[in-house]
Amino acid sequence: MSIFYFGAILVLVLELISYVHGHNSSSCYHPEKVPAQAQKNDTPMIVSAYYPGYNSKFLPVEQIPWKMYNHLQYFVAVPDSKPEEDLIIETEENMIQVIKAAKQNKVSISLSVGGWTGSRTFSFLVGDSKNRTSFVETIARAVHKYGLDGIDLGKFTNLFFFLLQLPLIILLLLFQLIPIEEQKRMKSRQHWEYPNEQGLGCNALNANDTKNFLAFLKLLRKKLGTSHRLSAAVSMKGFMSPDGQNYLSDVSEFAKVLNFFTIMLLLGIPSYGYAYTLLSSKITPSHLSGQPGVTSLLFQPHADTVPESGKTAGQAGGTDACGNPNVAGGQWLFKELSETGKLSNDQQKGLNGYRRIYDNCTHTPFLFNPSTKNLISYDDSFSLKEKASYALEHGLGGVEMFDATGDTLDSQLLRSVRRVLFPGEKNALHGIRATST
């Protein structure tokens, strides 16, 4: 029997939003626990990550901690504008090495197709029967050529600018708790890249995108059969309806063809953080709209400037795929915080002028330097442990990190997850589901 059980399962994306666990706290509103549909206990918990070929120098193949994973997504292949043309994989040689190593370590591996800049023509590629058929053949050709275990339709959102607000964003959107000024700012910046939803800013859209995407997935599943993993990244609310305003209430047809949905912006955390320059040298509680007495330390007024960045941060200059000017990102990998002397190796305190502050509302840490007014939001082993606990308690399918390069060489982040999901070395190695208590 294939290890890829058929039917959709939910996966925590360890990329974006910090989970607010149900701890008692006077400074933050906590909703009642909402039970998720539990999976069968004999299905393995997924511990996965996106491995970005373009940043492979920050985590060479020989340093990938294979024992920490049972699946890996190689990121990213970009479709050509012509559906019959081969996928564009700029880091092909590296990908071949990663696939070989994954096989040797008995870790399944999928190729992520699309991504932030690579989904501009998806609407066209799945827009009619002829294009869908050609595109399916193109993907299947790649699967068999490289010996892949599956395909991930990896369509990400450009919400990296949210990282100052990340730990609250989804919870607060659901309960309308975001401060008024932040709501206005978010409206002007929010981009999506799912069927019939904008992404990069110049993606093609069609009212029939969701219907066409489903037709494409059915065709791809038929071509690949049930022995290959097929997954897709979707927004928190699922798939957009033809009116472009509402979401489908029934996604059962998608569940029939996908092994799992990667729910974007739901209870995930990144393996990196973003820096901001605040307007003040003091951290003051922010009051959240609609909830008297509810405060957080994480929402702070900040300047429109880019502070010091880590090695992987984007550099200013040039234009993006839509012709818009590129700006530097202010991004820090989690491991860079200790490597550059900002955070102690045990993650307990800030160094060299930085203070580690723990926000009781979001149950997440951040670093702040009063002299430079620089704030770096991030997640660590402690907050990640809470998210893994949530996944276990709610019967979710597992966890997935974006991306693999951000963890430390001794896998501090992944180990904190596995201690929760797989208590005991034997269970951890074989991916046996732990029992929630």
C-alpha cells in the first residue's frame, strides 16, 4: 500500500503565522479551542520543509538534516508561458543532488511548481482543455525524468512585509482585532496568488480559474496515478469562487485528487525574521480594535526605512518580474540571529544591545535594540513547540517549514517540533503519530 494516503490532510505551514495557544494571559484575547477533524492514527505526521535551490549555498546538500524530515519540497520550478515547454529549473544540478540524497535517506521529495514569481501564467496554462493536457504532460515528464515522488503546486503569497505583525495576523483578522492603522496599511499592500486571486501584481486572472485549476488537478492525478504525492498551497479560506469575492464552501472535489492541502497563513512560523526601525526607543503596548483591554507588544509604529539585513535578504535595485522597483528586505534567517551575536545560543536573551522580549499575547519573542530602534520579529524553539502541540492536539497532518535554510546546524527548530510530534527516538525515526493528552 502506498505511503501516500489518498485524500486531503491539513498541514501546518511553518512559514508565516504564529500560533496563539490557549494559555491564560491578561494581555490577549484567546478564542475557545476549535476542534479540527482528526486523521486516522495510523497516518504518519508530516515533517517537511521547502528547500530553496536559489539559496542552496546556505544549506548544502550534505548538511540537510534528513533524519528530521520525512518529506521535502524542492523549491522552485517555473512554468514556461507555453504549456508544452519544459519547466524552468535554474538550479537543476543542485536539485538532482538533493533528490539523490533524499532517496538515499528514504525521504520522499516533491518539486514545487510556481511560487511567487512563477505563477503569472497559471491562469493561461490551465485555461482550456488543450493547454491543461499539454501542461500535465510537461509536469509528468519532469516527474519521471528526475524520479520525483510528487508535485506541489506551490503558490505563495507576498506577505513577508507582515513579519512584524505575523504572530497575530490570522487570529486578529478572524476576530477583527488588528489596530485600525494597521488594517489600512494591510489593505494597500496585501497580494495573493491563488486561482482568481492576485499575487505578484501582474498575474493573469480569470473568473473560471478555480474550476479550471480543479480540472487540471484531476487530469494530473489521472496521469500520475495514486503512487505519487500531489499537493497544493491554498489560502486560509480555500479557493476563490467565480465572483472574485467569496470562497467555495465545498472543496470535496479537490480532496479527491490532492494528498494534502498546504494551508497558507494558518498557524505557521517562518525560519526567518524581518527587521524594522521603530519610531520610538520604547516598546509600548498596542491596543487592539474591538477588544477593550486587549494589548500586544508586537505592534509598534515603524519608519519606512530598511534596517540592517542578513545575508539572504534581497538587495535594493533593479525591478521585479512585474517591472516594479526592488527594495531590500531586512530579512534575517533564524540561525543568523545567534551567528551575528544578536541572540544567545540558548535563545534566552538578546546580546550586543538587543533585548529579547516575549509577547504574552502572541506567545512569540522579538529582539529590540533601543539605541538603534531596530526590532526583529521571529519565532524560536519555544513558540514553535506550541505550534507543534496545536497540530497534534487538533489532529492536523503535520508541519511544514519555509524554508529549510533558516534553522541552525543542530536543528534547534526542527528538534523542538519533533519532540512534540514524535516523543522518543524510535517513534521519531519511523514517523509514528504520537497520542495527544
